[in-house]
Amino acid sequence: MAGILYVTGTPIGNLSDLSPRAAQTLESVDFIAAEDTRVTLKILNHLGIKKPMVSYFEHNKRERGEMICARIEQGESCAIVTDAGMPCISDPGEDLIRLCAERGIQTVAVPGPSAVVTALAVSGLETGRFCFEGFLSVNKKSREEHLRELKGEKRTMIFYEAPHKLPATLRDFYAVFGDRRLSIVRELTKAHEEVIRTTTAYAAANYSDGSVKGEIVLVLEGAKEQPDEGYTLADAVEMARKIMEDGEKATAAAKEAAAATGFKKNEIYKELLR
């Protein structure tokens, strides 16, 4: 009977965030597939667990993925972990999940901390709709193309970034997106955790000097709704006046016209009072 692959979340900084279920899973599996066995060994030592490990990372994922699947098919169980957070998200483990799906191997999620949603939660930006964009390319042209594709994205955007690349990224953010709200979240769950709630303009001018260190997540405000090009402000005001003719108050008429045309309610209301 085939074994199971357990997709196991590990702490993104504070070892106390490891769940009891994750600890139990690491204790019970036959072996662990780890991005960096030295990092995972610290977690196992913290738990007092001794378990065989195999390294599984970007440059050996094809060969090791086949080996891991073969062992699971022979009845062994495996936990895949990354250095921090949920594996298989912007991570080589994605390839192992695909391979298991192709071979009919059962996968079970053991949820744990995630820098993506943790940073979003404390960003102060809208959380109802968001998209994760991972790491930007180190190639300037590819990075700029990626950002230009997102210029009209209305959802809150989340990026991972390395401290040595942050200065260029902050300058690119301002160049491509203009002035928007931005949260720079660093060292999540660690002793020097910090949330810098700022704007792209201020960040480009004040935080692109290389002084911001640590593991960084960038949370960027999405594009604002633009007025429908088919309407002018005069059209919106006229629409509101017609709504008022049906008995609505000016505030309600302005709100309804704003929803239909894309202009701000206050702009329309101000013109109605003139």
C-alpha cells in the first residue's frame, strides 16, 4: 500500500509557531524532504526528534522528486518542508506536488504559518482581494515587464524580496505604479519584526539606500477604479439630477450616479449644490 506525502508548514521565524499537528507529523513520518536539511535539523532538535532527511531544492528537484515518489509508492510516508512557512508556495515543492498528482500519490496538508497572509494581515491595506506575485526577477528588463503587466491590477499585491534587491525594487515600484500606499514588512515573527506603512514615493526616496535588512514582504495597494471613459463629470451630474427628479435626495442621487459612472460621490454632490 502506498504511503502519503504530508505538506507540512513550519515557522517563518518563531519556533513556538509550530503546530502540535506539524510536530506529530514530523515525528510519525518515515522520512522528511527538506529544502535545507541544516535548517530543518534545528526544528527537529527543538522538538527532540531524530528522523532521516533528504535534501530537496531547486537544483535537484527532478531527480529527488522521482526518488521521493518511488519511496512513497513502496509504502513509506514523507513530510515535505521548506525553510520557513508553507512548502510548495513559490517553492520547488510545487514540482513534487505535480509529480504526486500525476502518479496518483495521496497528499495531505498540515497547514502552518505563511509570510504571504501574515504580512497582508498587518499591512493596513485592503485584504478582501489580493494576489501573490512571488519574487521579482533579478533581470532588470524582466522585472520591469512583470511590474508593467500589473499596473492596472486592482487587487492588493504581495511580493517577496531580498534586502539587497529592495532598493531597485522600490525605485521601480514608484516608476511604474506612481504614488501608492505600500507596506514593507520585515522579519515577521522574529525579534526585530517591523511593519513600515508608507507610500511608493516616500519609500523610493527614503528606503532605497540599503538600510532595510532582513526577510522582506512587500504589500502594495492595487490600482484605483478609473471613471468610465464614456462619461464626463457633467454626464454624472446630469444623471444625478434626473434621479433627484424621481424624488431621491441629493446624497443618494450622487451615490447612485457615482456607482454608474465611476466618478466620486463627493465630486458629483459638490456640483449638484452649485
